[in-house]
Amino acid sequence: MKIVKVNLEYASYPIFIGENIFPKLEELIASSKLYKNLFFVVDKNVYKQFSKYIKKIFYKHDEKKYFYKFCAIEKNKSYDELKKIHSKLLEKRFGRDTLLISVGGGITCDLSGFAASTYMRGVQLIHIPTTLIAMVDSSIGGKTGINFELYKNMVGTFYQPKLVLCDIDFISTLSNREMISGCGELIKYAFITSKHFYEKINDKLPAIISKNKIALSDIIYNSVQFKASIVNMDENEKGLRKVLNFGHTFAHAFEKESKNKISHGEAVTVGIVCALFLSNRKKLISNDALKKYLELTGKLKINKSIFKVDPEQIYKIMFTDKKNLDEKISLVLLKDIGELVLDVHASKAEIIWAINSAIENLNLHHKYS
Ligand code: GLY
């Protein structure tokens, strides 16, 4: 089992990564001296597949425990679902000595984190991410939230968990589409981390998509190390943490415009392709570099719904992004691998051009792959 630490002034916590480590959870709760009144928020699909396993592990747990199941779709990352969680916590008389444990993907992490951060002004939280995207991104760094009027993560908090446990065995049941989605955030790390990591991801992408455990364990560990290092330096996204938003302003607009037919990770890949075209147009990266980088993004086959979106609508939605400043769309662009330019503004013509170029490029990869 590998351990990465998030070290913040008021909240430091370990992230455990390994195979078959979920059975250690009860022991980790005890050794971390966390509360033992457990309120699990579990993705229904995960519960269907793993309930016997989860219940067996907590069979002897003497204190209170409750399993709250919900359908983990973007539509349910909402006030309604948040209210249901809070109501259940109250109904079952969970108090301030609650340990809320989220078990699921990114949607589950974000919603449960927000529920934990707001119930009785905050109860303890643990994340058990079960998808690749949640292991490398959503469960780390304390971002929580719900969608509001279909705008992504518009209402939320920064709230750090007490620990995160990434058991790679959960990945074994994921669909190919869920793996492609997770790879969207991985290729983000390829661009924002280092040339060495870029090459590693480029080489290992097929092994990751086919769920090779050695490749997964290695890549998840490196991604978590990198994300933790960024969060350690800029927890509340005042500056440096913005690099983690590479491609995301485009991505959130694609998710909304496709009515969530494309997943977050797929949208991140599309968003990165848009950002690469725009970086080239702004003369930050050369034509050769653009061509090389598009070979990496082209390895991920994105759901065809993206070819139906209206670029004008994407542009309009991008205006409402919470990362904008002074009512201007604020973007993260690439100068070189590991070298990002923050808070770049672009004209409407440039943005629409980048969106059209990205759609055309991904369409080509779709046709000929
Ligand atoms: N997902 C981006 C961040 O955690 O900052």
C-alpha cells in the first residue's frame, strides 16, 4: 500500500493507494481516531455490485451505521438530493460525531463532500473513490459541490476529508466508457506535469484503458502525488491550483450543452483539444507541437454526442463559468508541457474557432480509428 500526504495548515490527511485495501478501512478509522457513527453515501450501482463485500467488512461494527444509496447521475448532484441526505442524517439521529463515508465516483464525492461540509456546520468525511476519475481527481483536494440550474459545481465548498482510500480493485467493474472518462483527467496531468509524465501516460494509455493493475497503480500514485503537491501550495485556488482547470472552462460548457450525454472526463478531453488549438492560435505552441499533442488526445474515443453541440451555445455558457473574472472568459493555456499560462482572455472569434477545430479534429479521429 502506498501513501501520499496532503499537508495543509489546518487539515492534513493521508491518501492510501493499493489493491484490496478497502478491508483495512475499519482499522484505519480506529488508528486515525475518527468518529465511529458511520453514514455511508453510496452510488447505487456500486452498492449493487459491492454491498455484500462492504457489509461483511463492517459486520462487526458496534456503533451506528447507515447506508444511503442514490443514483449517481449529474442530475442528482442537486439541492434535492442534498436535502434527502441531510433529512436522512437527521431522521437517523446522526449528530456532530458522524463520520460520513462517500463510496462512488466523482458525483458521489462532490455531493457527499458538500453534505458533510454543511451538516451541523461540518462532520468528518472520508472518500472511497471507486472510479479512475475520482481516484486521480475528484476525491483529492477538498472541492465539493452541486450543480445549479445545470451549471457545473456552481454551489459548493472547499472541505478536506480525513482520509482517502483508493482501492484499485474497484476499477475492475468499470465500463470502457468510464475508463476513457478517467483518462481525460489523466491526459490533463500529462500536459500540466512534466515531459517525463507525458511520455509515461502516452506509453501506458492502452494498458490503463484495459485496466492493467500495475499500470493503474503506478499512474494513480503519480497523479495523486502531483495533485496533492498543487493542493499543498494553493488549497483555495488563488493562483497555482488553476493549472488543474486546464481544458475545464470548455469542458463544463460541453457537458451542459450536451445535457450531460458526455461524461466529465470526455468533456475534459474535448476541452483540452480546444485549449490546445487556442494555445497554437495564440502562438504559445508551434504547429508541430500541436500535431504531436493531438495524437495523444486522439487516442481517446469520445461519445458521438459532442458532434451535435452548437459552438455559439458553448461560447455563451462559458461566460457563466465561475472561474471568470471581470465578466471575461478566463482560460488556462499551454506554453510547453508543464508550463501553463493562467488567466488568458480570448475573443469570441478565437474561441468559436478553437471549438470548431476541436470538433473537426475529434471527428477525424473517430472516423479513422
Ligand atoms: N478538479 C480540479 C481541482 O480539484 O482543482
